[in-house]
Amino acid sequence: MTPPRTPQIPVVVLAGFLGSGKTTLLNHLLRNREGTRIGVIVNDFGAIEIDAMTVSGQVGSTVSLGNGCLCCAVDASELDTFLETLTRPSARLDVIVIEASGLAEPQELVRMLLASDNPHILYGGLVEVVDAAEFDSTRRRHPELDRHLAVADLVVLNKTDRVGEAERKRLRATVAELSGPAAVISAVHGRIDPELLFDPALRPDHEDTVRQLTFEDLLREEAPDGHEGHEEHLHAAYESVDFTSDIPMDPRRFMEFLDSRPDGLYRIKGFADFGAGDRDNTYALHAVGRFLRFVPRAWGRGEQRLTQLVMIGAGIDAEALLAGLAACRADEPALDESADAVERGMWGVLRYVQQEADPVDVQEAALEA
């Protein structure tokens, strides 16, 4: 089996046409990062509120924001170079967000990430921001929007306060049809829950007794429209479903569940126990949109053998998901089941265990469509 791997930094691509609100959304994430260290790569700094921060240093096109965040102005050709810089241990980043140019082809950035040889990154999804008020006119001017939506993992229907309820329903239905299995959530001023995109850092943001003011310190008092940075209602835009089992999962049935996961299920994270399929390892699972990856890790001495999963999405049926996962549980294999049969049961899982020079997985096939 593959040896355990060091944690990888998720890289999220944030796309959307000019004026859709993606920079506003990015600023919202930076305000509400709650100790998470974010690296930001943009085509140009634009309206990212660097002037509102205490900047501790600037080298070339990389700006250190003093709170652990970094901002780089790059061309697509420079992407690998800056990813190498941002994934160095000294940067201590938890997540990297790439804000694509308003006229960029986001699938090209996704292809570059999936084809990257950088072992320290993990694809974190393509987020497409759509201006609800200008959707129809944008679609007429830029028919390629349909193509962008078709490859998105998460669609943020932004500026929904500027349209009526009937129009919101129509737009949501249209966007959902164009984006297929992607989760679709509504937002105002780009305010989405950061936990949709990345997990909060487990360590404190500041470890020194004396520190600079952070981005949140400087901006929270003057959040736009009088809103505080962490609105409780943000959680209403999506659902989170937890599943735990002390019975191992049958790998064949589990992969069938993952292959047929319902539309709107954006992220799955956690660990799976495959019992006799691999008694030595638990398998960390990372799924975002169409992307899927397993990473085996040796069981710790005395560690309780559990499958523990968290599923995040919009418009999902929690009871159906839990019932589907419960049906994937398996007792010990029959005594007459051969070792070869048990091993074959793991083939579907091992297909998504990243190897050196790993070919781009199922997401690339989706991008070719």
C-alpha cells in the first residue's frame, strides 16, 4: 500500500466575469478567515483591500499581509512558480485561493492545477460567481459563461438582493440546469460561509505575545453595509451531514455511492475504514465536485477503527445520503471469500490513490466535455 503522505494545501479557483462580485467574495473570505492562513494569487490586485492592512513587507509581486496571508499578482504562465513559493513550509499557509481574471478561461487554471507536479497542493474546487442582476445580459455578451458553469464545482449566485423572488427562482433553476451536478448557493455581497471552501485552522492565528493588527482586526469594524463578518445566516445556504460507522465499508458499494453522489453535494471529507480490504490503513477521503482522492494512512496503535465522513452541499437530501452510506457497510467477508476477491474489491478505491506522475483524474474528463 502507498505510505502516508504529508498534508496537502487545497487550491481553490475563484472565477466569474467582470462585475460578478468575485473580488468582494474574496475580501469576505479574508475578513472571516478566523485564524486560517490564506495565500491569494490574482491576475492583478484590483479592488483587494491591501491598503486597509498593515503590510509587513513586499518583494516583487508578492505582498506579505502581516497576518499570515500572502497576495501575488501573476500571469497564468507563472502559476507553478508562485505555487512553489506559497507551498514552502515557511509560508505556513492552510489554503490558496486563485482569483482568475474576469475574462479568463477557468478550466485552463484547473487543468494546470491537476497537471501540476507540485506534491504539496490538492485541488480545492472551481467556484464560479454569477451576477444575478446581470445574468441574462452577461450570458448574451459572453456565451462562454455556459461552458464555465458546466465545469464549476460550486456556483455562487451573487447579488440576489437586486432581483425579486420569482426572478431568483428562475435564475437558480437556469444556473442549476447549466451547471449540472454543481452545488448552487445564493449570496448577497459575496458573503458565503468560508467553511464551504476550506476548514478552519486548528492552531491559533498568533503565537507571539506581541503581534500586528490582522486583516480581521482592521476591517471588522467597517464591514460593508454594517454587516459583521460572520453572519449566522450564512449557514442556511448549505447543509452539512455527518456519518460515523464502526462497521467497515464495503469498497465496491462505497465507490458506487461516490460515483452516483447526488447533484449539489459539493464536498466530502473524512476517513474510511475498508476492513479486510486493507487492515493496515485508514483512507482519508477528499472529494470536491467531480474530483476525488484517497490517501491511505497507517492505523495508530490502539486507534478506534471508524469511518467518519462530513458531507457538505446545497439542496441535498440528508436522510437519503445517510441511508445510502449505511447500505455501504459490510460485515467481515465470508469465510470462503478468497484473498484475491477481497483485493479486487479495493481496486476502485486504489484508482483514486495518487501515485507519482499520477494522470489527471475524472475532473479532467469533465473539462474535456
